[in-house]
Amino acid sequence: MKNRIENVMKWLQAQDIDMCFVQSKENVFYLTHFYTDPHERLLGVFIFKEADPIMVCPNMEINQAKAAGWENEMIGYSDHEDPWELIKERVKLRYKHSLNKVAVEIDTISYSRVEKLKQLSNEDVQIVTAEDMLNQLRLIKDKSEIKILTEAAKLADYGVQIGVEALKSGVTEMDVLATIEYELKKKGIREMSFSTMVLFGEKSGDPHGNPGLTQLTDGDFVLFDLGVVLDGYCSDITRTFVYKQADEKQEEIYHTVLQSQLAALEASKPGTRIGDLDEIARKVITDAGYGDYFPHRLGHGLGINVHEYPSMSHINDNLLTEGMVYTIEPGIYIPSIGGVRIEDDVLITEDGYKTLTTFPKNLTVIK
């Protein structure tokens, strides 16, 4: 925690920025190890160029913040109080000079909160973005983060296994989904990293389809896309199966997607241009005649958010670096037939890669 805040302070000093206000629950967690959803209430950390940080936190959650390890000054407030009045007093004591430049998360902060920040010291204060800096800090995972992500991936594997075991003729998508999440909750998982997807038949042809009461029948594709939140970090896996019997077209589509994914994995190593992975995977699918049916990027970064840096798009010129964690998830989706997506969580190592999700991905026909 201390090192992460010190990294922000170094950035403030290098950029000659007086203060950074961090208020998204994900970045607050990254900097403090305290994770909560404050809803409309104000929760945030004020980090100064040359002074100790301050956390502002609803009184009802102060004990949890301290238990998470926060040892610096804290401003607590009750629902009937205006926290900005308390903040103004403390900031003046902490920072003797006028605030000329303040960094914020421009992608998430509200206009009203920016106005409150301006009123702390100087109406002419310059507001700049902290987004790129925070994203870069979170881009490379440390050993403790990798350990959690590895365990989260194992639980995602387990979720797929539960889903497979729940398949039987006539079962609905929601039946299977409920079984998966129930069994994961029994393992201590309180939250999924996104809305679990269980899609049968033609519905698997929608990359972000919505599970419902569709019943499983012979010859259906079965697509699972799920992940868990473990100690604040996300996992994300997709596996596709065929129920009872697979025809030649289904086999062709499946093997094309698998070869696409394996090709991108093979190219995953430090120094590789990120956009090249997308192009490598896409070429396999395009050469097989299915290019028009692969409508999304290859994948996305993974960590505190299920979608974070880096974006695994063909336009990304950044290079893979040891400690990056991301997904590789090519797919082919044909409305009249269904879809196949195969997704793994990938860690870049010193000389290559490691897949954190390990559920088998050879074509499996569920009997």
C-alpha cells in the first residue's frame, strides 16, 4: 500500500501537480487495500505532492478501512454532514499553498465533485487527468496480485466444471447458471466478476447473449462465460461444448477458433506488440472464411476490473511486459448455427506466458 501511494507522489512531483484525488472504488482499493461500494456517498483518497495522504470515508465503514491497513489520517462523516466542509479544513492544514493543479480520474468523477474540488482552494485550479498514470501502475501485477488472480482463475475453471455437470436434456440456461453460482457461493464467492453467461444453441451466436429459459436440446452449442471476484481481483473464462452430437460445421468452427487462440498464445511473450496478437488470431479465422463472424477485439486486461488495461486490439502498439495479465478470447458467431468462443486468462512471464485458467479446451461433446 505504502509503495503504491509513494509512486503516485513521485508522479505528482515529476508533473508539478499539487494533489491527486482518487475516488473510484477500484483505484481506492488498489491504493489502500480497502474495497467497498460507497454508492452515492463520498469515499476517496487525497494524495499530496509533499504531504501525507488523507482518506475520506463514511463513518459506518471506518473500521473496515482501518482493518484493511489504512494508518494515515481519516476524515469520517455521517449522512447528515457535508464531507466537503470537513475536507476543506483538513486540506488547508495539510497543504499550506494554494492548489494550482489537481489530478482526478476524469473517466469516472462527476462534474459536481470537480466543482467541489475547485472550491477547496482556488477557483482557477487546473484539473488534469490521473487516469493514464493509475492505469499504468495497475498494468504490471506484483506477486501478491498474481497469486490472487491464479486462485480466482482456478475458481473460474471450477465454475465451468459445475456447468458441464449440470447439463441434461431439457434443462434451461437459467437452471445451469443458478447451479454454477450456488456452488461457487458455497466456496465463499460473494460476487461474480460479470453477469454469468450460459447460452444454448443459436443463442451462443450472440457474443454477449442473455441467458433465459431456453432448454437444452441435442446438437446445441453450449457456451459458458463466467468469472469470480476473489479478494478484489477478477477471473474470466469462456468454454464452448456441443451437447450429444456435433456435425461437421460445428467441428470446423470449433477447431478454427481453437487454432486461432493457440496461435495468439504462442506469440505471447515479452516484447511482442500487443496488436500483433489480435492480427495473428484474426488471420487464422479470416483464412478459414469466417472473418466476418469475429466482431470483437482479441481480449482485454484483467485485474481489479474484469476489463482493464491493456486492450488487446489490433491498434495497440504497446509491447507485452512481464507481469501483464489479460485474456485471449477469439470467437466465431453465426446466427443460424451458434457461436464458439475460447477464452483463457494469460500471465506474461520472464520468457513467455502462463495460462492461469486451465480447463481443457479440446472439442468436447457432452454425452
